[in-house]
Amino acid sequence: GESVGLHLPTLSVQEGDNSIINCAYSNSASDYFIWYKQESGKGPQFIIDIRSNMDKRQGQRVTVLLNKTVKHLSLQIAATQPGDSAVYFCAENRDSGGGADGLTFGKGTHLIIQP
Amino acid sequence: DTEVTQTPKHLVMGMTNKKSLKCEQHMGHRAMYWYKQKAKKPPELMFVYSYEKLSINESVPSRFSPECPNSSLLNLHLHALQPEDSALYLCASSLPKGVSTDTQYFGPGTRLTVL
């Protein structure tokens, strides 16, 4: 099966509310995680990343939390706006041992912002 | 500048055609990637190049042939494709692991339709 997955395929929130998108991973050796946002017809857009030596990282209106004990990753978006509507993917590096790792993506959560 | 460009944006080809997808970045990244994304699915890794050398091939059929002519360019040559190969093909680039952050930045993709 996939090493990175998501709990919910669709999340609907009111504009202005906070959103939390969750992700579970199975590879305890993974040391780098990324959240991407993908709008319809576009490529994935980097949002925020976190390394396994951290529990929390904050960006502008976004926070990523990493719980290595239960292998869980979450993305919190504060004060959601209509422009936040998109599919959100978590991804982990594959740790190939080489000079560059590919990413394994979770299934994705479609975030819908209600007016 | 975190821009990865891909051409063409859309491509329609028959099963006997030969075509190429192109990807370009000028961020000084020495790792480049091809991913395939089917509708409503996450991207799946196909190939990884590190310092212009193929480092990962995810058991991709030989009808897909990657090429990295220099550190800024990545091509994907297509020949004798099948209708099930229709998908969004995404290119990404990053600094090699250990140099700095190895965040992958994605292009907008090429939407391929095989008739």
C-alpha cells in the first residue's frame, strides 16, 4: 500500500474558519515532509515543509505539525479564504540513498471554502 | 524565482506518434524529476535525475524515455503510447540532497491525451 495517506477526501469549511487537514504515514524512516496545494489545471505548489527533527513549523497563515510517535502530519490553515480552495497533498521523501529522492504523495484532500 | 516551465501545455497524439515533453528550470537545481498524475489521483514518481544522470527509474515502460541534456533541461520522449498513458505529466526540480533544502518545485504540467 501507499506509505503516505490522508483521512478525508473532502473537507468543507466556512470562509474565515480554520482548516485542519490530516495525513498519516507509515515509513518511520522518513525524515522530510512537504505539503503541496494543487489548483485545478495547475501543478502542485509548495506550501510548507518540515524535517523529522522538528514537531512544528509555521508559515504565513499555515502551520504544519508532525507527530512521529503516531506517524501523523497535519496542515492547519488559519482564517481560510476562497483562494484556499484546492486539493492539498502531503508528501514524504523516499530516502533512496542517492543524491536526490523522489516523493511519495498521499491521496489528497479537496478543501472547499463555503462563503 | 522558483519557476519550472513545461512545454507544450497540451498534447494530443496517436498511438503510433513520437513526441517529446520539455521541462526547463534556471534555479541552479541539479536534481530533476518526472511525475505522472491521473485524474483525481496524486502524482506518481517516474524518473529522477541527479547531476544529469538517471538515478531512479520507477519501472516505467520503455515507451517513455527520459533525457537530461544539461543541468537546466529535462525531456521525456514518448513513442507508441497507449490510451491509458493519458495523464498530466509533471516536471519538478530541486537542489540535491545535502546541499540545502531539497524542496521540489513543480511545473504546470503537460496534459497528454493519447488517442
